[in-house]
Amino acid sequence: MTTTRFAPSPTGYIHVGNLRTALMNYLIARKAGGTFILRIDDTDPERSKEEYVDAIKQDMEWLGLQWDRIERQSDRLDRYAEAADKLRDMGRFYEAFETPTELDLKRKKQLNMGKPPVYDRAALNLSDAEKEALRAERGNGVWRFKLDHERIEWNDGILGDISIDASSVSDPVLIRGDGQVLYTIASVVDDTEMGVTDVVRGSDHVTNTATQIQIIEALGGTCPRFAHHSLLTGPQGEALSKRLGTLALRDLREQGVQPMALLSLMARLGSSDPVELRSDMAELIDGFDIGRFGAAPTKFDVQDLFPLTAKHLQSLPLTDVAEAVAEAGVPADLAEPFWAMARENITTLADLKGWWALCRDGAEPLIADEDRDFIAEAIALLPEGPFDGDTWGKWTSAVKEATGRKGKGLFMPLRKALTGMERGPEMAALLPLLQVIRAKA
């Protein structure tokens, strides 16, 4: 059975970069009728916060990305300890004591000599007595996985055939000196024991994948299928990493972005298929193909979400937006005609309040000097309310007959006088909703 996972660290809010990873894994699982796991990677006790765990769940639920089960790495520390012991027994795990400053000096020396800045495995030459002395002086060391210096190869679902020389990579640190288990081993143990078959993540994890393949094989596990998606940039190709803090999903939600608009964009962004607004999750699942995505950096512009949001809202019946219409202050008996009028003229649901304010309070008339007599004559011909869908047509016909005006010269001054705007909803739909005709005063 196909099993995928989304494994966020609860150290902050989910942003669009995280969502791309979550959505791809979700769609793969759902398309195959498989299992999607939400795994909270909370092995860092200082940075992990319960409020972020709750926020991750809320954001996923808002988007409709329902997980089949939830796991927490903090509940599985004994499993990682067992894996570490197994690697020690195999001679693939060793303790190293260099300080960050010493490692930095080593890297600089290697670079000056034209060599790759790879850990030199000096710790392997330490005697037991030297290790004891270093522990007494510096505390516990870090634990590194000893890579086999051979080529690590796999067929990537997006990048194609990948081959990395393990000798060009430092032996990865899997456990810190303070005992904290790091992502590299925790993820391997989890993926293996949870039967994860497919892993999609950012291309910045390619080197991690290479080392994890060796760890999986050392522990006797089966490697999942890996795919590494491109990283997002800003609309001008600039690095997006510094702006991700402003692109948290809760911020986009606050700005009125609709879930299906966001999902429709992220399900196609960076692929060879055009971005198309989908009506529901089933369409997204059916149209998803990981093989259609490319390796090139992918431009993301938050402004692209708003036309998609507007188009999505236009497709919704009143029942789907009734709460927002009521919150805008629209009386229940006017909700249906109000939504029919406003839906084509909003970008987000927050815009409803402005349209209801116009209907409720009227607008400051926008009347050119040369139109003042015309508007006065037209308002005098406006019948007494209540108005209906035919009132605008009958009224403008009477005004045309009386004044001789027609076309834009007839309709535009009337719209500006009644709404204070040059464009907007169909006046036949808006006029019956206007509670105050301020141009009449």
C-alpha cells in the first residue's frame, strides 16, 4: 500500500513552502488509495511548541488535508535509541568531540588546499583514554554515522537518475552532544517502521537523502521512492526564504485567500501543466502527476492567489458563504439577491462589507458639472420603491425618452450618481438593494 507522510517541525507556522511538500505527499497517497501520515517532528524540546502543533492541525484542516493518523517523534525516542545501538554494534556509529570552531578551521584548511570541506574522521583514531579525557573536558560528543565511501544512486521521481559520491559528503551527525536525536536518523527509523513508500520533499534535501539511503540499508530497511521538488522563489526569481515568515498559511487565510485557490495553484506550480482552478479535492487528486514537475526554481507570487480566489467565490452558492454574508450585516431576507449581485465583484469575502455598506448607507454621488441637470431630471423620474429586477430597465428607458441620452452617456452618469463608482455590479441587480438613494437629496 502507498504510504506518504508530511513531517513538519512545530517550531513555527506552516508556510507555502511547507504546503507544497504536504500537498504533493497527500495527493500521491489519495490517488493511490493509500495512507497519509501527519508526523510531528518534535525531537527538539527547546524549539518545539504545542501551540505550533495545534496551528499545524488547524491549517491542514482549513485546507481539507485530512490525515489518516498522526505520529509524534517525541513519543518514539526509544526506537531511535535502539537504532543507534544497532549502528554502534555494527561499527557504523562513532563519537566525535570537535568544537564548532575546530570544525570551521578544518573546513577552511581543506578549502585552501582545494579539497572538499568534508569531515576528516579524526575521531576514529581516538583511543578510549583520549575519549574519556575529552568527555571530562567537553562533555559528551556528537555521534556520526560512518558512510561507506561509494556512489549512492537512486531514480528520483522529479530529478531523474541521481548519483552522489559518498566520499564527498561528511559523515552526518545523528545525535547531538546533549542527546538530542536529529532528523536524519529519526526520519529513517520512522519511514522504515511506518512503511512509508514515497517521500516527496524539497531539493535542498538531496544530500540528506543520499546519507539516509545508507542508514536505511544499514538498518535493514527498504528505501522509499524519493522525489525532490524545486524550491520556491519570489516573482522576480529572488530567494523566498527570507519572506516565508510573511507567507504563513494563517496569514494568507487572514487575507481572504480561499483554500481551493491556494491548493489549485500549489498543485500545478512548477509543473508542465497550466494552473487551473479546481472545484474540489477530487479534481486535484485526479489531475496530479509527480512526473510532470521540473527541477528548475519555481516562481511564486502571492498575488496570483487573488484572481483564483475571486473566480472560486463566483462559483459558490449562497449556502457556502451564508456565514460571511451574515457577518457583513446583510439581513437574511436580502442575502440571496445580495450574493447574486456581489459575487462577481469581490476578490475576497471581506469585500462583502463594502458592498453592503453601499447598499445600506448609499454613496457620495459622483456627478460631473455637465451632468447635474441630467441627474436631477433622471432622479425625478425614479419611481417610488420597492424596486425589483425590472426597475432599472424601465427607469432608464423613461430617462432616455425624456432626455434623449443613450448608451454610455445615459448609463454611466446614472451609475456614478447612485454608487459613486464608474464600474461595478449590474445595476439591475444592485438598484433593488439600495436602501438610500443619496443622489435624490
